[in-house]
Amino acid sequence: MNVELRHLRYFIAVAEELHFGRAAARLNISQPPLSQQIQQLEQEIGARLLARTNRSVRLTAAGQQFLADARLILQSVSQAADKAARLHRGDEGELRIGFTSSAPFISGVSDALFSFRRRYPDVHIQMQEINTRQLLAPLSDGRLDLGVMRNTALPDNLSHQLLLEEPMYALMHRDHRLAGRAQLSITELAGEPLVFFDPQGGTALYGETLALLQRYQIEPTITQEVGEAMTIIGLVSTGLGISILPASFRRVGLADVVWIPLAEADARSEVWLVWAHQRERSASTAAMMSLLLQSRPSESLKT
């Protein structure tokens, strides 16, 4: 059956006007081609849609049903075209972002998410908290569009851009002997009981912090190993030991925990925006990337 959208538009005009001359004027075509198109439509579907006399045009029962269905078809086509255009512009769709536990505490990330939600309210944002090493597979195979993670070795199919570099802090109970210091050298932490990440947890901060300690010939005394930074901060607040975390975690305001910047220039941690460069990037993904890179927080670069 060779029924085209123009046939539906022509028929709807005639059915609504019930006059070929007025329908032709409405469609900005001449009357003979319009009559030919309606006849062709009736031949294609094998039904008489219009009862014509010299003085009147009226819809048959088949024509009434076809009019209702034709309107629905054109409406569906219009909606499909509008949806495709909105997806192309990034006005709707889905955006899947994986992030490490520190990401919500980085002002640039939270600001970018807030701005994106205001600009693109019809885009569904799916946020998934995953440790850095566990983010690599879903980014590679397309289950995630973007990742906000700590610096780590990336496979060849993933690209990254620096979001921020932030200082590392020592955190301890407020009654600790070092708690009154304005700044600490990392060497002053030698021998202190360390509350730290479980090496099997998948966080890049584990290897990053151990490498920092090793550069200054410090053998850590790890007394507690846990999976999440929030648990580390909670245990430090009970006096079970000290720890070392990036500056963004200072936004976790526990009264019993004191945060002291480390003096060493290399006591810093990078946060990356990561994506699969070989995969097609949606408009919403590109918009979020732009906002994240524009919102890089200068205040977290300072000590």
C-alpha cells in the first residue's frame, strides 16, 4: 500500500472543509490535483472515503474512521519528529554518570549538576556511585556516559580531562596532639595509627596515598581498613586513628574531626572527567561535559 503523509494531509483538509475548492485553497494547490490525490488514496486503501455530488461532499462511515486515524498518525509523526529533535539538541533523553564518593563534595561538580538540571529539566540523570577502578568497565562498554574519578591508569579507549587538583589533608580527632597545628609535614605522621581504605575496595586514593607516603620513606601503620571515605571520617571522629584525604571531603562537617593541610607540594590529588572517546557522544553528554569543565572550582585548588 502506497499511502503517503501528503495523502493524509490532503484528505484531512477535504474532510474538515467538506469542499474541494476551499480545501485546495487551504493547501495552496489547485483543485484538480487535489481531487486526483483523494481518488488515488481511495484506490490504495480500497474504500470510498467521501460521498461526492455536484453540490456537496460528505464523509462515509469509512471516511469518518479514516479521518480519526489519519489525525492520530500525523500527530504521532509530529511527536516523533519533535522527540528526535529534542534528543538531538539534548533537551531530553538520559545521561548516565558514574562518580566516586568524593564527587558530590566537589563544588564544581555539584554546581554543574544543578545548572544542568535547571537548563535541561526533561533529561533524566542517572547517577551511580562506584569506586574509580570499577568505573572503567561500564565507561568502556557504554553503560555509563561520563565518569568523575580520581587519577588512575586508563585503557586506550578512554580519554580524560582534568577537573581539578586538590590538596591532601591530614584528619584527626580534635584532642590529638597535632590537632592545633596550622600545617603539617607528612613526615610528622610517621608511626601514627592510620585509618585507611581496604586495598580490595577499588578506590584510587588507596594507591595514591600509599605512593605519597612511600616517597617520604614512611611505612604506614594501618590499624583499620574500611571501604568508604565516610566510614574513615567517622572512625577518625572516634579517635581510632588519623587519616589522609583530599580537601573536598572537608565538607563532611564532624565537630570532633580536625583537618590540617599537608605542607608537601606533591601532596595533591587529581579528579578527572573520563569518557569513551570512540563512542558517539550525545548532545546531553556534551552539555554536561561543558558545564563540568566550566565549573572547575578554584577554591578547592587552595590549601
